[in-house]
Amino acid sequence: MASVNTQFSIAVHVLAAIAHYERAFTSEILAGSVNANPVFVKRILVKLSKAKLVKTTVGKSGGYDLARNPKEHFPLRHLLCGQPSNAFAIHTYPKSKGCVVSCNIKEVMSDVLVGTQEAVDRDLRRTTLADVVSTIKSKSG
């Protein structure tokens, strides 16, 4: 199985935590919420900061806060920070000349991928951070 890039879901996680609790957090506290390596979470927060999705406050009471209200137009598509939102990738193994499936699968899957990618991008443009936080609140009782 190919490795999975979890940066997008971690970005949504940390932003949802900030939005849900309506306060700033340090990267260490956010890493604890994700239950991930603080260095990895910090790298994602730096990307979110460069994308102007979070603002950073330095000092003793510093941390990361949302750069804008999550109730404003804040689609999840913005959280990709310039990365493609590929739902899946086509393998790069060479064709097996004696197999009709092997000789044609990449072209066929390319067509499938285009439609899938358009659907994913459409959904990410439509779903906002406020939607995620609202769903979390409804599930927590």
C-alpha cells in the first residue's frame, strides 16, 4: 500500500480545534490533540501561517489562532496550501506486455481520476471550517 499524506487532515484538525474552543493554542497543545509529533504539527502550522490561515503570536502567552472568522467563507480547499488534493494516484509499475489490463489500466484510470478529482475539489470548495466545527459539536452531545 502506498503511503498516505495526512497533512490535510491534520491541518483541518488543528484549525477545527482552534475554532471549536475559540482560542489560540501552542503547537505543543495542538500536537497533543492530534496525538502526533509536535515537530510535524509545527511544520503544518507554519504552512497554514504562510497561507494566512492562522496568525502567530510570540511570547509567553503566544500561540496559533485563526486569521479570520470560521463562519466567513473558509472552504476546506484553502487548507491544502497549494498542494494538490489528489484523491488517489495511479501506480507507476511498467506494463506487462502480455496482459491487456496492464497495457490499458493507466489510461483508463487517468479518466477515472479526472472525474474523481473534480468531485473532491467541488466538495472541498463547498465544505467550510465552520461546517466541520458544527458537525463536531453535534457529535459531542
